[in-house]
Amino acid sequence: MIRKLLQVAIVVAGSLALGGCPEGARTASPAKAPAAPDYQSASTTPIPPAAKIASVCYKDADLVVIRSRMLHQELVVATLQCQSPNGTRAFDTVFKSYLSKFQPELSANAQSLSTLSRTKRFNVDVLVTEFSNRMAQHAPVDKDFCSRSLRAMEWALDSKATSLALVPPPYDLGPEMNIFPCSAK
């Protein structure tokens, strides 16, 4: 008797479970969005009044140097953090393509960053480490961390992205690190 009840319960539970399935199972993946610079997570750090940051703000050309290195460090961290289901690094191939495309610009950026560090009096190694550490802090709390980073790499590899200046970093870490643009006059 108990065996019959158990069999009926299993059949009923299975029927209820299948009853929740839609008529036609959707097996096709959603359409992939075209490469575009629309992935950046907005900073929540407010920009102080221009008068308070006038002596420490960054001109547009300096911000290009800083943001290019920020982008690079964020992509390095994403390449190390994001894994395939089998545990391998998911972005190795696309990251190598990014490095290949932007190697000359990355070399020039390193020199420009060194020059800027002397003008603005910061340590390049500390800045780069801080970019990496802050990026790594986003991995466990942002469910879109890997997809946002992949979108950044895909945009960087798109033919419309002809320089690093056209590729925003996945996270704008500048404001939280007191890197603010000078106000336009």
C-alpha cells in the first residue's frame, strides 16, 4: 500500500513539475548585442565643486592616459577572474587579440603615464595596483562583471574602436580614486 502511494506521489509530483514548462521549449540563445561602448558601470562617487579640485584635476589629455591604463588593468583582472564552465580562463583568446591590436599604443601609454606621474606626483606602480585591486573587488558583487568585461573587450576589438581612448573601462574608478576632470571654462 505504501509503495503504491509512493508511486502515485512521484507521478503527481512529476506531472506538476512538467506542467510548469512552456509549450515550446526555448533553446535558442538571445540575440547578441552588437559591439558598442555601452557597458560601463557608472561611478557613484560625486564630483566635488570645481573650486575644490582645481589644483589636482586632470586635463583631458591626461585623463586619456589614465583611463587607457585603467582599461588595460581592468581587462587584465577580468581575464584572470572570469572562467569557463570547465575552469579555464574564458577570455584568454580575446585578451591576446586585444594585446595584439593595441601593443604599440600600450607601450606609448606606459611612457606617457610615467611622464604624467612626475607631473602629478604619483607612483605608477601604486596607481596600477590600485586599479587592479579595485577592479577585483567588483568581481564578487557585480553579477555582470564578466559579461561587462567581455563587452569591453569586444568593443576594443571592433573596427570602430581605433584607439584606447575610444574604449571606456568597464568601471570608472577615477572619481573614487580622486581622479577628476578639470572643469571646462
